[in-house]
Amino acid sequence: MIDADRIVYLNGEFLRLGDAKISVLDRGFIYGDGVYEVVPVYRRKPFRMPQHLARLSHSLNGIRLADPHPGRWDALIGELIGRQPFDDQAVYLQITRGVARRDHAFPQNVAPTVFMMSNPLALPSREQVERGVAVVTAEDNRWLRCDLKTTSLVGNVLMRQFAADHDAIETILFRNGHLTEASASNVLIVRNETVIAPPKDNLILPGITYDATLEVAKDANVALEVRPVQRDEALSADEMWLSSSSKEVLAVTRVDGKPFAGGSPGPVFRRIYEAFQARKQ
């Protein structure tokens, strides 16, 4: 159910969600011509805000859209957080190229559309943490700039629905025989007590939680490798994890309908999960 009374931000105003309107000619609606970011908030404090804002800047630069609020995001997001009735939040912000007549080329002298909202932060259940989750696999057929967090997400939507169709939480993607990421998560594996992560290139989103997980592992003196991961290597790993702002770090225990890695979260995951919980506090 949509809470029409929740306070959101739209183009310089804080207002009720039910009163927030944009034009049908907004390029975000017509083309998906925009970027977005999601910032997790614990006890009303944003988690790794500088890193999220750096990724937002990377996405804006990648689609050649000027930052509409340089130096002001911290204050705007802080005010939005303060206007919500819940402590743990997921702040969503979206910037599109604005409203213009339909033409593929960039419009000139058009103000971008800036929208922000905050929802209760929905984290994995205790059962998911303790038992792990199911995933399916597919070929990664999305575009080649997955490092940009754009609103053009139909490829990810189809992959996420493919997972839902098979009672799974995610679709693990492979391109040319190598692990990339999942439809809405990064993916890490463990082999011989070493955490292995695909490199942050144009084929995966540079996950903020991906980085946090690697930092936690390093602090816990767990061996790390960042390198290409072959499909067979991933699917025969000792452990596989998902990481994202809403999943934090989560163990995979079922792949394509079959038990994976013994069917229960592994010891390295349990160690890193507990350390991550301590870090976020």
C-alpha cells in the first residue's frame, strides 16, 4: 500500500507523496534518461554517504548530466530522513534530464527533475540469514555500462522476474563464461577460505556494500582476491554471497533448484555477517 501522506522531495519542495506530480514528457518516463541512488539509513544515520554520493556523481557524469545540487545532498537527504516517522530507512533519489519535447538528442536549457523519497529499510529476515536463499542463473544480456546506476532497468527487471518465477530471490548473471553480478546485487564467492570478487569494471555496478564487505573481510584477516571469476569456478565454490544495500551480505544455499555448498551458510559467511553487523552500528 502506498502511503500518500509520506513526505517526499520534488524539485525544491518537501511535500506529500500524493501531491508529487511530474510531466508525462519527463525524459525519465519517456526514455529512462536518468540516474538513481539508494542510501541505507541506520538509526537515522546514512551508511557510507560519501561513497554513495561519489557513485551518484559517477553515474551523472556517465550520462552527461550536470549535478543539480552540488554540495547540498547531505543536507537535503538529512532533512528528508528527519521528516520520516521510522529510524531505519532506504533513501531513494532520482535525477532525470527533465521535461522536453520527445527527441533523442539532449534538450537545451532544461532543468533536471530531482525526486527523493524514503521508505522503511527492509532487511533480510532471520530465516534468510540463518538458512540462506535460493537463486537461479542466466546469461547476462544487458547493456555494457552496468557501472552506471541508471533508471533504464528493464534488463534487470526481467532478470529479477525470472528469479521470482522460480521462487528464487535473485538471478546470478554470467557473460562470456564469467560471473558479473545479479539482477539487483553484487555477487562474491569463497574458495579455500578466500573471498573472491569480480573486478569493478563496466560490467557490474560498483556496489557500496560490495566495498564494505571486502573491507570487513580484510579487517577480519580473511584472504581476498579481486579478479575475473569463471562460471564453473563460481558454481563449484565453497560459498556464494549476495551483497547490496538492502540485502547487506546474504548467503546463497540453493542454485537452479538444487542445494548449493551443502545447503547452508558457510563458516566464512557467518564470520563476515557478524562483523558486518558490528561495523554498521
